[in-house]
Amino acid sequence: MTPAQVFTVAAIGGLAVVVGLVVVVALGAGLYTLIARIIDLRDAYRERRALVRQRAADLATLNAINALPTARHPAED
């Protein structure tokens, strides 16, 4: 092979490595973004579930208080 052909093959190989690295970095960034989004969605879901449970507990407490018998006091003048 002539020196020009060797240089051409080396240049093509170098460009292929650069393109490969760019693809790997892009896939890594995309995967990181996807995983971060999934974790954020899971955290938001857990917060909503905890809020629903807390509201249900509060409602149960209020219903229990309303169910208690009350003493009748004479109205004040």
C-alpha cells in the first residue's frame, strides 16, 4: 500500500472511532435522561399516593369525630 492509502485507511478508522464515541455518548446521555425521568415520575407517584392515604386518614378521623355522641347543652342567652 502506498503512504496515501495507509493515511486514507487511518483517517477513515479515526473518523469511525469519533463517530462511534459520539453515538455512545449520545446513547449514554439519552439513557441517563430516561432513567432520571422514570425516577422523577416514580417519586411523584409515591407523593400522590401518600397524599391520598393522608387525606383518607383525615377523612376517617373526621367521620369518627362526627359519629361521637354529643351532650346537649342549653343555649346561652
